[in-house]
Amino acid sequence: MPKFTSEATLDEWFGYHPPSGTIREAHETVRAECRKLAQVLSDLLPECPDKTVALRAVRTVMHEANACIAVEQRVYEPGPDSRQ
């Protein structure tokens, strides 16, 4: 049976991708902007389980965005032929 996910893909997903230069800056920007949103939501939303879910969602967004940056090792700039 063919594998859905290749060994190379798993290596990319679970490998260590040390940040440098613009990559580090991109990580810092993502963290800072997510922190701003988390603060707005924390100040605005009433204390309840849904607030916790909302803040965890922002945290998940931060992690996924930084994973994308780490794996790609560049800030994505779509070209004219890129698919969304």
C-alpha cells in the first residue's frame, strides 16, 4: 500500500528548523501580533469557557503560523501562478 505521507515529508514536519535572519524576524512578528490579539480578546471577552477556547485558538494560530515559517524557511510571497 502506498504511503500517504513520505519519509521526507515527516522529516520536514518533525525536524528541527533553526531560525535565522528574516526567519527569526517573521517568528517574532507572528508572536507579537498574536499576543496583541490575545490581549484585545482577554480585555473584551467575559470570563467563561468560550473565552478560554478563543485564546487557545489564537495560540494555535501562532503555533501553526510559526510552523509554516520554520518548515518553509522563508516568508511566503505568492507569485502570479500560485494557487490559494
